[in-house]
Amino acid sequence: MHNWRKAMEVFNTHIGGVTSAHDDARTQLEAFQNQRQSVSHLLQAQEHGMEVAYHTRLTATLDVTRFLLKQGLPFRGHDESLSSLNKGNFLELIEWYTQRNDEVAKTMNENAPGNNQMKSPTVQKDLAWACAAEVTNFILNDIKANIFSLMVDECRDISIKEQMRVVLRYVNKHGCVIERFLAIVHVSDTSAIYLKKTIDELFVKHKLSLSRLRGQGYDGASNMRGEYNGFKALILKENSSARYAHCFAHQLQLVVVAVAKSNRIVSDFFQYVTMIVNITGASCKRKDKFRQLEHDKLVECLEKGDIVSVLENVYDDNTNDDNNGITVSLIDKMESYEFVFVMHLMKSLLGITNELSLALQQKDQNIVLAISLIKTMKVRLQKLREEGWENLLDVVNKFCSNHMIPIPNMEENMRTRGRSRRNGQMITNFHHYRVLDMMVQEMNNRFSESSTEVLTCITYLDPKDSFSQFNIGKLLRLAELYPEDFSLTDRVILEDKLETYIQNVRGEFSMIEDLGSLAKKMVEMSKNTVFSLVYRLIELALVLLVATASVERVFSAMKIIKTDLRNRMGDDVRTEK
């Protein structure tokens, strides 16, 4: 080019207009240099927005899932169509959530892809399963390699399937006693061998070691507590430290059951009471007659025989009622010496056992308190037997005199029930009414010193009253009973450790009243590492069982969730229909 004065004109001709190849190349270069305008960037930005929306939608549905699971509520509705006024808890809660949260509303329903609504039954099941898996992992991570106890019970659900419930008890890193429901497993066979196989599979699945098991708690069924082939015996063959404790609450109940079965008048009394409750509660009108009795006057009304008055009113309500014949019979039974005697006797006996019964049903089991209450109960029963018999008869006789009920002569003979006049065995009335002897005998048999040796040794760790019960000899015996946890070397040095421990904590922990608080305080002040062997004893004491109320509560919860209307719910939440 020789004419530079025309250079700009030539350049413009070379560049061309907005549709020229040169201008198109320039535009593409500028777009390449500006990544925000690139196709890949636009796709990434769109994907990021979809990811944020998905996360928001997932969080909302997961919040609803956790709420329903915590409350034990059903997810599905009978009619989930768009025109339904009640689509079920899950869909209705999602709708409620979107109406009150604008960010959620932007990602739900029409604002979500048709194949990613996060509301289908399959998604609901997957979310529930994910929550269950997270809870289980939390429990297992909390236990780690600590010792623990096992509670097992089985019962049929509403769909007539035998379900085995499994609860674990352990002490966490903070020194807190924890009882956690681990699983409900459908079992097709309730034999001890099959249950043991199921537990083994469950332990393998969750990487739990049977060698860390220290306590077993079941009911008194033969398949569970059989000495040779029972479930507890099969576990003891593999781990002798997994000591079995027949639930104290069940044993206490069995004491009353045994007395009722072996004594006709007690058995009859409970049958009559059941019939009375059924008769008086058969209509709203009859229930109202009970409600008219103020709560604080109930005992006084019982003493005056007002229940008889209510039954009389039942009879007067409807003379054509088929139950009137039963009502008349019940009034006759209630106005008998036998009924009055057993009523006063059971009032005394159940009063003596009430504190223990309530303690054994608490969520926080206290072995020391349970053993103490058992001793107190046995002393009170023995005292009632030896010193309170005459006073009880006086109270009963006075009641009968006030209500014109005939009083039998205790020295007269009577024929035993179930025998003919010709072959009947004759006993005195005094022997007939001597129920207390059976009660005391049953209590001593079921709560013997030998069967509670380990639990009795534990009471000597009790910090109450500045460790007034502390006994080194008994605690050394406790260590001997658990060679898996205390080697021969440990037991040799344990005596000195216990002596140093008690001198160190007696003044500092003088205000602590129970073992649970003691464990937490030791962890808080790092004394669990300084006195590691002593803390091991305390941990063992807290893990061991005296009652299995927790595993009973599991089935109560399952009855709420799995009902007649939801009896097709699967054993595995992922297969629910």
C-alpha cells in the first residue's frame, strides 16, 4: 500500500459491515474472552440454579419427613388426587410449608421439574429410610467400643407378624446413661436358636461385638430365660460376662399373679373387680355416676361402700337390661367377707409395692434405688405378716360390722374349693385367709440374695450421704465377677485405687446423690481417666439392667404407628405399601 492517506478507507473496506466475516470473527473473539457470555458458562449457571432449587426442595421435604417420623404420624392419605380436600399428612404439610416460605414455593409444584417433585411415595420411603439410617449411625458412633446391655422382647403387631424389638443401654463419653431403640426385626420363629441367629445377624450388620455385651434383659418366657437352651443361655455360652436379669417389674407382677393363682379368694376378687369395671363403664350414664364422685373423696367413698351404691343405680337404670342379673350377683359378692378382706389386703400389699413398681417404670433406671426399695418392701411385708395381721383383721371386721356383713369364725372348718362334700378336705378359715405367707414366700424366691449378688455389690458404689455405703471388699468382689473387664493385674492394684479414690472424692462429691450424676461429674472433672479402673466399675454398674420398660415402650409406639388402617406397612420402610 503506497497511499497512506487512504488507509482508513481501505481498512473500513477490509472490515466490512456488521454482517461481514471479519466482524463475525471479532464478535466471537470478544465472546471467547468474556466467559460470562459463553455457552458453557450459561449452562453452568443454569445447572447451579437447578442445584440450589433441588437443595431447597429436598430440605423442605426432609423437614416434613423428620416431623412426621418424630410424631409417629402416617405419611400417606386415602385420596391424594389434586381435587382431594385431605391428601394426607405429608402432602398437606408440604403445601402448608410452601404457602409460608417464598423460597420453598419457588422450587415446588409447577416450579419444579415434573420428574423431580420430591413428593412421590417412593421418595417418601427413601427419605424415611435415610432418617432411620442416620439415627442408627449416630447411635453406633455414640456407643463406639463401649460396653453395653441388650434388651429384647417379641410381640405380634396388628398384621399378625411376630416382631422382635431390640434396645441397647450404654454410657456415652459424657458419662450419661443412654437407652436407644436399635431395631424392630420380623421373626418367623420365636425359638431361642432363631432369635439368637437374628441377633447375631443384627450385630454383624451394625458391627457390634458380642464380647462387649455385659447385660441381658428379657421377660420370663421359657424361650428367653431357659437355663440350658434359652436365649440368654445361648448368649452366655459365648460371653459369660453378659449377665441376665429377669425384669424386676415383671417379677413383681408375677408375685401378685402367683398369689392370685394359688389362692381362690384373691383370684375371685380380681375377676369380680374386672366385671365391676366393665358393668359400670358400659354406658356414658354409668360413667357419669363415677365422675360425680370427686377425686379427693374417692377413698372415703370406697370406705363407705359407695361403689355398691353405684351398682345399685346400674340396676335401677334399666330393669330390663341383661346385665341386671350380673349386677345383683356382683352386689352380693361385694357384700361378702371374702371380698372386703381381699380388698383391704390388696390395698395394703399394693401400697407396699407401689414405690418399687413406679421406680422400675422410670426411663432412668436406678439400680441402687431398686435394690434399696426391694429390701424395704421385703421388710415391710415381713412386718405386716408378723405384726400387722391382727390389725388388718380388726379393720376388716370393723368395716363388715358397719355394713352388716357377716363375719366368719376364723377357727371354724371350711371345705376346700373344688371338692365334693364327701371327699372335701377341711381347713380352718384362718388358714383360708392366710395370703400373706404366700406373698412373703414369693418375694423371697424371686428376689433372693443370690440372684441379686452383682446388683447388691453395685450399691456399695452409691455416693449418697458422702459414700456412706462404700465398701472396698464388696467392690473387689464385683470386679472378680467380671474377669473380662478386670484382669488379674487390675484386681491386684484395684484395692489401692479404690482407697485413693474414696479419699479424693468423698469431700468433693459429698452433694452427689446417685451413680448417674457421679459418672457425669467424674467425666466433667477428668477423674474418669485418673481413676480409670474405678470409673470402669461405675460404668458397669450403670449399664446393667433391672427392668425392661424401654423395650415395652417400643411396642407401644409401634401400636400407634401400625394400626388397622395402616396394617400393610412393611417391616422394612423401603418396602412399605
